[in-house]
Amino acid sequence: MREFIVEADGGSRGNPGPAGYGSVVIDAATGETLAERAEYIGVATNNVAEYRGLVAGLEAARDLDAGARVRVRMDSKLVVEQMSGRWKIKHPDMKPLAARAARVLPASQVTYEWMPRERNKHADRLANEAMDAGKRGEAWSPSASTAELNARATRSAAPEPTGPPGDATAGAAKARAALAETRATESPGEPAVPYVPRKGRGELRAQPTSTGSRPTATGGTPSPGGEAAIPAVGAEPREGCGERRDQPPAGGTRPAATGGTPSPGGEAGKAAAGPGDAGRAERAGDDQRAARNVAATPTTTPAAGWSASPDMGAPATFVLLRHGETPLTPQKRFSGSGGSDPSLSDVGREQAQRVAAALAARGTIQAIVASPLARTRETAGAVAARLGLDVVIEDGLRETDFGAWEGLTFGEVRERHPEDLNTWLASPEAEPTGGGESFAATAHRMAATRDKLITAYAGRTVLLVTHVTPIKTLVRLALGAPPESLFRMELSAASLSAVAYYGDGNASVRLFNDTSHLR
């Protein structure tokens, strides 16, 4: 079922006075403008003009697809509350208009939500164009309209980011200053105070090193990329926690991962240890080098950790959004880029709306880039409609291709292709049955995509709407972690993570698997 966003507005120059309305229909999956309506309606009140805009928008959506779901967004609290049935309609001029709006589409297909006036620029410009045309004694002309162009110009002129999530500019500057002060007062042999991100925020604060022991990683279910997220090795993950503070036990040694049974869910796993270990040290070095962005030259090695050097300017900050659930997610089936390309389920669409609301409240996203698959385009479209931004499609953000395993559970793959599965679990170079994509190939693709986007969005905060494997790979490369670390991460549907990339080539993971907006 298609989903449309209808944004509507109306205005009156005098209230009552010369009035007009504007409405726009937007594809929720892509953010594309599908239809515009505007009309000068003579002398009327603001509320009447707003209702006329609502009716026109609903009729335009119905003409496009009478079976589509429609989300109406308006900055009129009165219209939203009355059409939602929470407020009574008392004014005689509005009763017939409300009844007319209610008859356009079945009530089960339409929902209403309020949005701030500054987010309703497109419909507002259409309404003003209609009133201007009426003043000239003319009808509004779609061909002469510049409302969409003006709205896009307003979006592209978004202010520099000032807060969470993912925007590390302010937090990084504070961290560097605090660290410089800390180092100035430390004794020669005293370790520096480490920094960890606040839950769900890009700003940093100092934390003392933990002396508590870390749970031993024995058992558990590592998970790769794909559809459903499976708990990582060790303790059950705390869903919604945007940070992890597990620390090595006193003495500095990290518990070995012993055991671990891979589990599917589009997230089929790779064993924690096994054949292929011999080349991992070399691969880890390659991964660390790959994690440096294009600003690092062959003769310049980025300094490790925070430095007290002058501010390098705003980083390129990638806020990483995993798409919402699809029908395959709860079934724990492999779902990569070579399968059926499922759309979001009803649960997934609700998740997309929730994350869109959370990002709108935070207000730091300046651009949106998405994988070309349906589930990511639909998730990105929901956010784009809420933020008033366009969606750029980037093929490099697609999920890993799981070959002949697409649509199967882990158990089904184990039964049908046991040898191929064992080889795949043992080495990141191995491909799934049928010529899918290895995790090594995915990492190479993601490193190239990352560098391309860092260059394109230098100093900006960008939402990347993508999949499990790409997000885990970006985090792994940022940390300089080995390939098997992919199976030590839990990544839920519609979760947020963030990585900032600095001009000296360093990367900082600011947030991971935050699902607080879903609760």
C-alpha cells in the first residue's frame, strides 16, 4: 500500500479578508512532490482557508491512489484536533468543510498530525501565491509556481548543526579543552581520563575508568548483517542504550570469546573464532588504515585519540539509521540486496515515524542519503517528509548480497548448504552460496562509499539510512576493529548510531544502537 504525506495551509489577509489555500502531496517513501494545489477563495477566515486546503490536498491524494494511506500534516492545531475527533466543531462555516474532508477517503486511511509553522513552508508559499494571484485578478497557475523551489532553497540553507544526535562539533571542542586541562594536571604516570558519549547525544563528558569486570563472552549468538538483529556474544543487550561502557577487567586483559552460536535473521552469524584466524592480524591492520578518511595523506598518520591541537573545524558526522522492520525481520531471515527487496511492515512504518519525530525534535540533520532498497527508501522518506529535506540515493549503502541464502533462516542454510556456511563463518573473504558478497567485499565497498560521502558532506551532519552490515562495518572501520567484531554488535531495527570524521583522519563513534525513540 502506498503512503502519501499531505501538507496543507491556508491564510487570510485580514481574517476575514482576501484568502487562499495551498496543499502539497508528497510520496512518503521518496520525499518526491507528487501534486500541488492552490486557489484564491475570496474573502474568508484563516480557518476556513485551512479547511479548504485540507480538502484540496485529500482530493489530490485520492486522485493519485484512492487506496493509499495518507498522513495529513498541518500547522493549524484547530483543524488537526477537530479532524482527529478530539475537539468539537462549533463554527457553522467549518462544519460542512470538515464533513467534506471526512468523506474524501475512509477514516481508516487518514491520520492527522500537527507540525510547527516553519516546517510547513511549501504549503504556506502555495497559499500566498494563490492570494497574490487573486489580488491581480488571476487564477493560480501551477506552471508559474515557485513554491517548491523556494521550499527547497530554504531546506538547503539549514543552519549549521548545534546539538545531538551525531553532531560532534561542540562536544569535540569541549572534550579537547577538558582533556588539555586534565593532562596539564596529571602526574607523569597517570593515565588520561577517557571520554565516552552521553546516551543518545553527541556531546562528551569525562568518565573515570571502570574497575569492574566485564562479563565473560561465553555462549551468546553473534549476528551478521541482514534483516533481524540478534543479541551479540555475552550479556543480553540493553535495548535503547546509546552507549556501551563495558570495560576490561582489572589487569587489562579482555575475556576471550569462547563459543558462540551464529543465529540468523538476515543477521546470520560468523563464529567468534575458527579457521582463518592466521590472516586476521594483517586484515586488522588493513582495516585500521581503511578507517582513515581521505584527508589523511600517505605520508601523514593521524594521531591516536584526542589531541589538544587547534580545532580542526566541524567534522563530517554520519548519523546511521537502520531501516524499520520488514515482514522478514521477526522471522530472522537473510535479507540482503539480492533478495525480494521487501517493504516495511506496519510495525516498520510506525518505527519510521517515531524515529522521524525524534530527529525532527533534535533538529541537527542537514541532508539525507539512503540505500536504494525499498525498506531504506521508505524509512528515509518518512524522515525526509518530517524534516523537509530531499533524499539522495547512494548505491554504496545497500545491504550485503547473501546469494542463495536470501529469504532463508540460518537453520535452513545450515541444513541445505552446511559446507558453504562453515567456510563463510570462518573467513570474511568467503562468499555465500551462489556468488553473494563477502564481508571483505562489503567492507571495501563501504570504505569507498564513506570516503566519497565525507568529501561530499564535509563539516555537515548527514543521515545515512542503510542496513545492518553497512552500519556495523562503518563502526568497525572507525574503531579499527577486526572483522569478527561485526558479530559482537547488536543493531536493532530503526536504531540510531553516529560516527564523526575529522580533518586529521581520525574517526569517533559517538552513538550506537540507540532505540530510546521507539519506547
